[in-house]
Amino acid sequence: MHRIAKVAVLAAAAVAFSAPTATAAKSYIYNSFSQDLERHLVTWATVMACDGDQDGNWVKAHYSRDNGVTRSVATTGGIGTCTPAEVDTSNRVTKHRSQQIRDWATDPYGPWKYRP
């Protein structure tokens, strides 16, 4: 096999083995969202809150883990910023949802997203 062909086969194998094993679930609230993330080849190892609106509000991601503990993580940096929660590959996220924190009205929630 030619050297270029060998490199192409190795590159294709690397991409195949590094591809995520599951599609991430996003819980949207307007243009902002919470999302589960894969870390160290473990799906739903963490979650993040992302702000997609230029409205001055911040976004919180509420989540639960296998051990039943419920926590939240918030991003306050403005549009285009995301803040991840702690990574725990042995105590995975079971569900998460987004919340937009507003000063002038009630704080709406996105739908719960559950680990398959």
C-alpha cells in the first residue's frame, strides 16, 4: 500500500474512534440552552450552561447525577459564553434543563432532557 493511502486509512480510523458515541441533548430556553457533554469517552459526564441571547440575562443549567444529588451551574458572561459543571465519569448526569434568569419577570425553564 502506498504511503499516502496508509496515512489516509490511519486518519479515517482516528476520526472514527474519536467521534462522539451519542448525540448531546440540548434543553433550549429562547436562544440559550443547557447541554450534556462527553468527557474521556463517557457520555453525560458533565453539563454546561450556554448564553445565546444578547439580552443581559444569564442562564443556569439544573442537573442531577446518578447519586441523586441535584446541582446547578450558571453562565453570566453574556452572549456566546458557556460554563461547564464539574466532570465526573463515574457519577454521570441523569437529567438537565435550562433556566433563563431575568430581573424583570419570572424565570422560565426549558424542558428536562434525560439520559437514554
